[in-house]
Amino acid sequence: MQGGPVSRGLEDVVVANSAITFIDGKGGRLIYRGYDIRDLAQHSTFEETCYLLWYGRLPKPQELEQLRSKLVGRREIPLGLERLLEAIPAKTSPMEMLRTGVSALSSFEPDDLKRPESSIGGALRLTAVLPTIIAAYHRLRQGKRPVAPRADLDHAANFLYMLTGEVANPSYVKALDVALILHADHEFNASTFSARVTASTLSDLYSAVTSAVGTLKGPLHGGANEEVMRMVHDIHSPEEVESYVTQKLARHEKIMGFGHRVYKVEDPRAAILREYAKRLAQESGDPKSFVILRNVEEVVHHEKGLYPNVDLFSGACYESMGIPMDLFTPVFAISRVSGWTAHILEQYSDNRIIRPASTYTGPTDLAYVPLAQR
Ligand code: ACO
């Protein structure tokens, strides 16, 4: 098309109705299927949140138990995929591996899991297996054997167990479970949108999730949590924060973990994770990273009026649990796969191919010059 206004980055463009997640950007509220994220973080579990996102309501006890056992039963990775993970060079970033891992997994799965009408089965499978793929790759790249999942451990606890082979401290498990709840969905964020675009062509769930993983990887989206902790380590001490941040801003560089397209006030997820980061820092007896982050928060707010987003404190929590920095974004994916798949299901249920337009700015009347005459 020619002419017409362009909304860069699709800002404020409404492309669909959705009954999954509501963000009140001015009130600083995040709602999954009607429930405030603060209530879910306090009372729910990641497994229950998955049920809520996929089925649209909270489960009865028996329904939750069934979902739990279905997730547990779908955690194993096929041997062929393990071989493939072994063959991936250890220098490959875990998000790069995960993009390949999800895509390759599809070849080992039964065909009926890939049909749009059986997507709930695919949603369960991908949500169950992502932690195993990530933990297995992490072990293999260190020259260690993968640790098999344990059926008696819940999702968060089992992931931490598969990383080390040891059952994690309950306060780490609780903090990770809450982080998984908080990251599970966020309306039409970039990775969810890319999942929906892929699903809208009636491509399969594995392809849609592969698109989403590739999109989450970028530093302006899921990759920000890792960048935040790189910044914390660059800063060295709380006294250096002010000069570090002001110099970065003077160079017009972004400070990761701040700003949001939708929230004009504090991201409610950041507030909850700040509390967990503080608690874990106190427990560890090493609050330096947390103090640096609090100082960064103060300086960025003073200089730019920006509030933290979900990525500011998540990395500090994961670091306290002993999760390596390059697994922070994969942990985001472990959670967000529940939201991606809920959105893919919603897209399939009322589909029209997503195909926006652009304003053409190039020429239209050039005369073709044969190759020999150029
Ligand atoms: N640091 C410094 N300045 C910022 C930041 C930041 N983190 N975020 C926004 N700004 C400034 C921009 O420079 C711009 O200023 P200008 O108008 O003077 O040029 C203004 O605020 C608007 O910023 P945009 O980048 O246009 O906002 P947009 O809505 O396109 O982007 C985004 C939102 C990507 C989150 C942005 O705030 C950003 O890059 N933040 C840092 C990366 C980050 O933390 N990403 C995680 C997002 S949450 C998530 O994915 C889970």
C-alpha cells in the first residue's frame, strides 16, 4: 500500500480479541483470566497457572492432580534429541540451542500431537519438556550426563534438580515457582505475537513455539534479564552506580530491565520479584547485587523517570539460586511456553491469517536494464 500512517512497532495497534491476559498499564495491574497476578503469586503454583491459562478457569483439586501427572509423564526427552544436544557445540548459547531443540523435538513426536486440534496435548508436552531440554544441554556442555527428571518433584523443583542432581533449597523452589507464574503470559508481547502469526497460517504448535523462542531471545525482550546481570557485574560496587548509569544514558544507551511499551507505572511483576530478590540476597549473606540494582533503580528513575520491568530483579533471584547467567532467558521460556501455547490454542479456535500491511516507500516505475548493459 502507498501512503497512510504507520504505527512503528505496531504501538497501540489492536490486532485481536483475547480472553487470556489483561494488562492495566496505567494502574500497574496484570490479570490472567480475571485473576490478579499478585494473588496468583501469593496463592497459586505454576502448574495451576498453566491450567488457568489453557482452560480459562481455576482447576478443581482432581483436575489439578491430573494436569500435574500429565506434565510429569511428558518430561522425558527422546534419545535422538539427547544425541543431537550432545552434537551441538558447547559454545552455543542456550537460547540458540533451545530454538533448535524445540524445532528438532518435533521430528521425534507423534504426528497427532502436531495437528491444530490436538494442541492441548502439544501444550502439555512442550511445557513439560522444555526444562529437560535446557537442563540436559547445560549438563552436556559441561561434559556431564543429563539428570533424569524426578516424578515426585513439581515443575520448579524438578528443573533445579535436573541442573545439579541435587534437590534444591525450598526457598529457591518457591522463588522460582513464583517467577514462573509471573512470566507465564503477557498479552501480545513480541514472542507471543510471533507464535500467533505462525499459528495463524495453521502451521503446527512446534513451529509456532520455535518462532516464539527465536523472538524471546532478543535483548529487548527476554534477553534483557541476562543483560541486567552483566551490567551488575560490570558495575562492581554500589558506589559506582551513579556514574555508570549517567554515562550510559549520556551515550543514549538503554539500561536493560527498565521501560515498557504498556506499563506507564511500575510493572507489578518487578515489585514482587524485588521482594524475592531481597529475601534471597539476605539469605545468601551477599546482598551486593541487590544493593547495586536498587541504586540503579533509583538513578534511572531520577534521570529518566523510568520504572523497572520484570527483567530487573529476575536475574538476581536466579543468580542467588545458582542458575548460570546464560540460562536466565531459557528460564523465561520455561514459563512463557505456557502463555505461548494458550495463545496458539486461542488463535486456532478463531483463526484468520495475520497479515498486516506496510507503506511502500520505494520506486515503482524503473525500467529493467538487461544484465549485460549494467
Ligand atoms: N533505558 C533508557 N531509555 C529508555 C529505556 C531504557 N531501558 N526504555 C525506554 N527508554 C527511552 C527511549 O530511549 C525513548 O526515549 P526517546 O523518546 O528520548 O528516544 C523512550 O524511552 C521510549 O522508548 P522506546 O524504546 O521507543 O519504547 P518501546 O515501547 O519501543 O520499547 C522496551 C519498550 C523495548 C521495553 C524499551 O523500554 C527497552 O528497550 N527497554 C530495555 C530492554 C528491556 O528491559 N526489555 C525487557 C522488556 S519486558 C520483557 O520483554 C519481558
